[in-house]
Amino acid sequence: MKKTAFLALPLLAAFACASCGESSKAPAKIEAAAPAAPAIAPDIQAAADAALGSDTEVLASGDLAKTGRTQVLAVNRLKGNPEKALAGTLVTRVAVVENDNGKWKEIFRCDEHLKNPSGYLAGTPLAGVSGWRLQYEQDAAKGLIMYFTPIAKPEGGYIQTIGVRWNPEMKRYQSLSRDYSQFMGETPALETPQSQVRR
């Protein structure tokens, strides 16, 4: 009897060790896949590319101005990084294009200046701006609101943020007053300031 108990002990120890080894294995980590970026419809991307070239990114599309027409907000991102980190999307060019009865047309452009088909928007610096910080939001009632800030101080000017949104009365994108409460007009041409130095 003692001999049987003596033989059973090693067998119990072996089973105990085997089960210990299995339970010590940690379950494999399961990582959730990152959500895929929404696909851009080919006609939307083609309209953006037609406005700004093949290196174009679509930031938003749909009834951006609450007019019932499809619009596309497209950008060319700034290459490289500025010296200090800035919030927003850093861009060299921006365009808003609209589908007007099957034909895409550009209704707003930001390159060195801010423009619509009627001219240069109020508040745009006289000297060309090579890079902008773009921030935007989609307001449920007012539609797309864009905020443009020069990345660097324009020559002869200063850094200020210019708000731009659709003016339903004038039926175009216009810049906003400093407190963003009123629409500002356009000018057909930028005036070059005359030098005050006499020779």
C-alpha cells in the first residue's frame, strides 16, 4: 500500500506541472485595426486634381455651403515642416470647387492670396504668402467656415487670421470682419503700396 502511494506521488506532480505550464501561457494580444480613411469618389478626386494638380488631397466634400450643390475642399499640403509646430493643416494652395449642373467650377482659391471669381478677398496681405495654416469647421447652419493664417509674417504686413465662408446673399465665398460677424467685399486688383522714400 505504501509502495502504491509512493508511485502515485510522482505522477500527480507530473500532471500538476503540465497543467501549470499550460496556464502560464499568456493569451495572444489582439489589436484592433485602425479605421480606414473614407474613400474619395473618383469624380470628387478628379475635380480636386483638375483644380490643384495631381498632388491634391480632398479634406471635405458634400453640400459644404448649404446651397444644395456639391462642393469639394481640396488642398496642396506644405512640403517639409516649419520651425515650430503649428495646429491645423499647413498648405500652399487651397481650392473650393462646385458641381454646377454636371460641370465643376472653381469658386474659391487660396494661393499667395485669397480670391473668389469677383476678386481678392478683403484682408488678404498685399505681399504674397508662400504657406498658410488652414483650420476649418462645418457649421450645421452656416456651412463651411475656413480660417487662414500666414505661416510666416508677410513682407510689410503682420500675421492675422482671416475667416472665410459662403455669403448666401452674394452667392460666393467672402472674408469676414475681424470679429467674424460681417462679410467683407472684394477688390479686383491688389494695390502695390507706393514707396514713401524720395530720391
